[in-house]
Amino acid sequence: MQNICILGATGSIGQSTIDVVVRHPELYQVYALTAHTNIDKLIEQARLCQPKYLVLSDIGQYKQAKQALLYSGIKSVLLSGAQALADVASADDVDVVMAAIVGGAGLLPTIAAVKAGKKVLLANKESLVMSGELFMDAAREHNAQLLPIDSEHNAIFQCLPHDYQYGDLASSGISSILLTGSGGPFRETAFGELTHVTPAQACAHPNWVMGQKISVDSATMMNKGLEFIEARWLFGLQSSDIKVVLHPQSIIHSMVQYRDGSVLAQMGNPDMRTPIAHGLAYPKRIDSGVQPLDFQTVSNFSFSLPEPKRYPNLYLAIEAANAGQSATTALNAANEVAVAAFLSGNIGFTQIAQINEQCLTQMGACQLDNIDAIVAWDHECRSATQQIISSYAREAN
Ligand code: NAD
Ligand code: MG
């Protein structure tokens, strides 16, 4: 029986994780569930999973949550605040941590799980983008088992040989890693119309149902950019090892190309319960609830390359990956602030990439040797981005 802590339980990945976990009560028991503000959902999930702990990271709502929990009759202990997230993620009784908080808020609890040597199911790509080498070093030092949940990285992991040596593509006969992406909802939209895209249009992904931030990132292809950086760290790759390929049907989730001409692809319906079940049960296989792929309905596969003019964020991320840690941390921070500003109607869709680029140029490079330095740099970059956004608003008036 494995004890699981689900960070970000009320989100899209968190809900899919619970869906898989409750199918296997003989294998998994929920130790803790965390949410930021969604008390109702957290209580509904607690009723289903009966965890020992619930964490509401937003301290301001603690009293209200405590009251709601009391009325519900649920016995879980309620904790609150950022430290409580790290505490449940590193608790002795926990075997597996699902890292599914969105954005930089996931960094400290995910690192806490890594440093406690847990089996970490990594959905929160931003934490790896923010802290790459420190994160991977901590995993090695503390014997944490990292399993990729991002569907592309999970696919690559499944297509790599079992004896793959970190960073050594040549010994495994691998010539490249093909990172696939759908191209999002605006793959064919006329360039002139992109400036008028609304948050609702950007969040309507053609194949996946996801949280708002990753949906906007998919529309700008910043998501593929973050995944490019994520792949470099997870598998020890150089930028030249990775090729981004558009595959609008989202059936192939990524591929590994070998020297002898073979290409191995992992396929399946676009449903995150597949990589979640894979990570949970690895190296075994369990039912996930995902519909089997029906080849009568998915006969039409197509592929193309992403256009730089349409997806400037993807290319900014690749440049940042080549520039180093301070650039990828800055880009992640800028992007989170810019996406939030877009979602609240303060900037236009195409301004997200412009603001990201401006932040990267303005902030330059610096040395980041520890997690405190990463957190401080992240804060600085967020403030700088807020100022850039304010200057845009002043220009518009
Ligand atoms: P979501 O917005 O649906 O859920 C986010 C979760 O994080 C919620 O439980 C929320 O309460 C919590 N949260 C938000 N802000 C927080 C804060 N400041 N402090 C603590 N907790 C906070 O997001 P999602 O789509 O489930 O994505 C979660 C992560 O998984 C992201 O990093 C995303 O990139 C990654 N991911 C998601 C998908 C997907 O299909 N949704 C696929 C691949 C990777
Ligand atoms: Mg992905």
C-alpha cells in the first residue's frame, strides 16, 4: 500500500490523479490533499479519499475552511500556509508525491519532496524550469525517483531504452528526441487576428482540458518552450538533441529517433490519466479509465514544423535554455505574470511574448547557486514584469 500526497489536488491534474487512485484502493491510500482556495472541492475530495491531512495554502481562508470542515464531519486535519505544503510533501509516512501545483508556487513543496527522497510524479514543470540543475542534483543526492507526468516527457521516458544513461544518447544509439505539440487553437489563425484573441478563446484547447495557465501557454506555445527546458533537465539533453514537431491530433505524445532509422512513439488518447497511471504504477501497469485508442477514428495523422513568427514564445524559451538558469527562471516568472495579466484582460494575447522578451533583455544574467537565490531572482523578475506591464498600460492610455 502506497501513501500519496497530492499537491494541487483541486486542479485538472489533481482531479485526474484522484480519479486513477480511487480505482485502486488496494494499492493507494491518500495521505494529504492540497488546494489554494477551492474549499468546496477540497472537502468533496476529502469525503471521497479520507486523507489524514488537508492543506489550504491560502492562509486568509483558513477559518472559513475550518468551519466548513467541521460541518462536513470529515476527520482530516486541516493545515494552512506554504510551510504546511512542504511538510506534507516530505512527511515520513508519504511514499509518493504528485507535484501538480501550477507555476512557481510549486517549487518549494516539490523540492521538499525531492529532498525527502520521495517518489515524485512531476507535473509542475515550472519548478524544474526555475531550478534545473539544483533540482536534478537534489534528486540524485537524496535518491528521489523522478517520474515525468507531462505527457510528452512521459512518452519520451517510455520510448527510451531501460538502460538509458542520463545524457548519453550516443551509447543508446539515439539520434534525436522528437517533442510533439498540437500547435494549440491558433495554428491556422490569420496573423492579424492573433492580437484580438480573448482569454476564453485561448483557453479552449482543441484536444486537452487543462488549467487556465497551461491552456494559455499551449496557445502561445510557451508550454512547448517550458517542455523543451524540462526535457533537457529530465533526460540530460543538449538543445541540438531536441526537435519540436507539430502534430495537431495529439495522439502521438512524443518520439525517440534511433540511429538505425527506427522511431519509437508513445500513443494514446489525449487524457492525462495515462501518464498519471504510468507514473503511479511504474514499472507495472494499471487501469487508468482511459478509453482505448480506436484506429478507425484516428486514421489521419499529420506533422509539420512550428512557424517562428506564430510562436515567438517557443523560440524565446529555446534561447533562454541556451543562455542558462537565470534566463529560464526569468522567463518563467515573466510568463506567469504576463499570462495572469492576459487572463484578467489587462494585456493582449500577442503582448505576452513581447513582455517576456522585454523582461529577459532587461534582467540579463546572474549566478544562482541555491534555492533561496532562485526564489529571490524569481521575485525580482516578477516585479520587473509588473512594471513593464504598467508601462504598456500607460502607453495605451
Ligand atoms: P490547475 O490550474 O487546474 O490546478 C492548479 C492547482 O494548483 C490547484 O489545485 C490550485 O489550488 C493549486 N494552486 C494554484 N495556485 C497555488 C498557490 N499559489 N499555492 C499553492 N497551490 C496553488 O492546473 P493544472 O492544469 O492541473 O496544472 C498543474 C501543473 O501540471 C502545471 O504545472 C501544469 O503545467 C502541469 N501540467 C498540466 C497538464 C494538464 O493537462 N492539465 C499537463 C501537463 C502538465
Ligand atoms: Mg505537456
